[in-house]
Amino acid sequence: MKEPQYQQTESPNGIRVLTEKMPNLRSVTTGFWVGVGSRDEPQEISGISHFIEHLLFKGTPSRSARRIAEEFDAMGGELNAFSAKEYTCYYAKVLDERVEEAFEIMTDMLLRSLMQPKDVDAERKVILEEIAMHEDSPDDIIHDLFVSALWESHPLGQSVLGQQNVIRTLGSEEIKRYYGRYYRPENVVVAAAGNIEHEKVVEMVSRMMDADGGSSREERHCVVPEIRPHTAVYDRPTEQAHVVLGTQGLPRQHPARFALAILDNILGGGMSSRLFQKIREERSLAYSVFTYHSMYVETGLVAVYAGTSPENMPATLELIKEEIELILTRGITSEELERAKGHIKGNLVLSLEDSGSRMTRLGKSCICRGELLTLDQLLSRIDAVTVEDVHQLAKDLFGKRELVVTIIGPFGDREIQGHLF
């Protein structure tokens, strides 16, 4: 089957439109991507982008929050949103015959939300509960704590949800000013994938999103953060101890990013990975152990997570250290390389069989000004990675041993410090 190809147009007011036609589907997923996230927020208003995401569902002059929900339920569609460090996305998945109806509701929300003081106060309570729920989940909050420890004084270290003391004080006028600064046509990407024609989406954008635009896009002040190798231990009465260990990674456009995906997979990306086999299967020290990486405009991170009993934490840390050292000194095998390539390519192909994944690939690549490759190009880049590429990248990332460790568990720093890096 011939791979669908994307099309791209920029409207006169600066909105970028990307589509990918998938004619075998009966659905369309549409996303409105706004180039603002937690990294753009001064500390005194940390969490404001996420707050705005919530408020856009609270009603417009022509629709209440209830009516928005009822209209999407009547279509049998899905409407949702999420906030991240570098963007905010509002998306909907509907039958192809209802796409114009869904698009009109979404543009109404994006361009004409009221953000009234009563809605701000009501949603403030919801967000405070969301933060409290997140902080009550140590296997979730440990990742935020790691990022803030890794990038202590850099905007990327800020939480997407924000801080409770800040959320309590944000007012509707301040929120509207921030909305007005970033929710401008030139800072918006409309992406759609499914049984849809590109010209149809361009026409809807022209007709329904005719807000004034044309200003130059606001450039981020991007500075590569410095990291301070250290350990942060958070004493909490948890049943398990949770640890994240990692270091500076790669920026989004780095040519070694495909080697990073393979290194990640070999070290802790699946059930056959080194850490899963060593820590869970051979030693039964942890139920959950995995690696992950994130990439941003100017930098990124690579990290290992493990959840284990407090008494097994020292041994778990030692095994993580050993596996990193083995990759540094001996590299990887050709068998590991081929197995990782197969795993990554299989997951990639399967993930892109869904219109939502296709839409996300388009929108995220454009709003982050990344390289938008076809599926064949992606597979070719993965195939081109060699054993030597992965070994060199491991040495570049871990060779200086500049590691940051965050731990949550019932021991403070009394029992654990002697076993750390």
C-alpha cells in the first residue's frame, strides 16, 4: 500500500495547515497546536498555559461548557487536550461526515472562550486537585522531581501543571493577557489526518479562523542548560522506593537521535532489554524498570526509572551503574542492534496506523519546527544506525558520569547516600 503523503499550506494570517489523507478510514482526527508551554512561563505564573487549556472548555458566547460536551457526545466524537513543555494541543476525533461541525466548535473554543472570573475560580479548584493527585502518585511525581533537579534554573525544569501557590493566585485578567500574547494565528498549527481533503481543511481555516495575524512568530530564548551532578532524596512514607537516574540528552534535531532511540531500547526499552532482564528477571528486584528519553529545541534528557522496595534500592542502583559501565566499556552487540531496530520499527509502523498518531506526528513536527520525515525515511534512518554509532553516543552521554539521581522513599538521606554515584 502506498504511504499517505502530507500536504502543507500557510494561510494569509499565518496559521499553518498540515493534512495527511487516509482514504481507507471513516474518521478524521484534527488538532489545534499552539506554540506555548510551561517552558515559556515566568516562575511567578508557572502553570498558566495548562490553566488556559482547562478554561477553553468552559464556554463561549454561543456555547456553554455543557453544550460543548453534549454536541460532541451527539456526534459520537472525542474531544480533549493536553499541555506540554513546548506546546498545547486541542484535538478531536470524529466521523468524516461530522468533521466540519467539530471544526466549528473547536474554533469557537479556541478563538472565543470567555474565561470569566467564575470559571477561573471553579477550574482553579479542579487544577489544584489534579496537582494534589499527581503529587500523591510517587511513580508519577518522581519524573517531575528528576527534571527539576536536572535543569534546576532552566525553564525546561518547570512543571507543566504549575505550583499550588501560583495556581491559587492567578486571576482572569492575567490569564487573558497571557492568552492574547500566545494564542495568535502565527503561533497556531492546524493538523488533520484521516479521510479528509487538504483543500477542505484550508477552506475551513480560511472561513472559520479569520482572526487578524501576520505578526512575526515569537522566538524562544534558547540556552543549553548546565547540569550539576547530585542526588536529591525525598523522604516519604511510601511502600516502594522510586528512583530516576539520568543526564543531559540530545536536542530534537540532533543527527544521533536515531542512535539514541536504539540505545534507549537496548538499555531499558523492552522486556528483552538489559535492565529489565538483569533487575527484574534475573534478580527479581523490581516490578517496573525502564529507560526513556525526551528531546527539546536546545537539549534533552535520557533517564532510567526503577520502582523497588527500600531495602533493594542500593542493589538496584548498583546494577544500573554496572549496565551503564558495560555499555561504556564494551559497547553493544550486533544482535542487540538488530533486535532493537526491529522493535522500534514495528512499534513505529503500528502506531502510525491510527489517524490520531498521524495527526500528532504532523502537528508536533510543525509546531516544534522539527524535520517531518515520511515513514520510509524514518525506517531508513533507523536502519542506518551502526554498532559504533550507539557506542559513541553512549560515551558522549554517559562518559563524563555527570548523573543526576532523584529518589522517593521512606529513608531520607540516612541509609542511601553511601550507595549513590
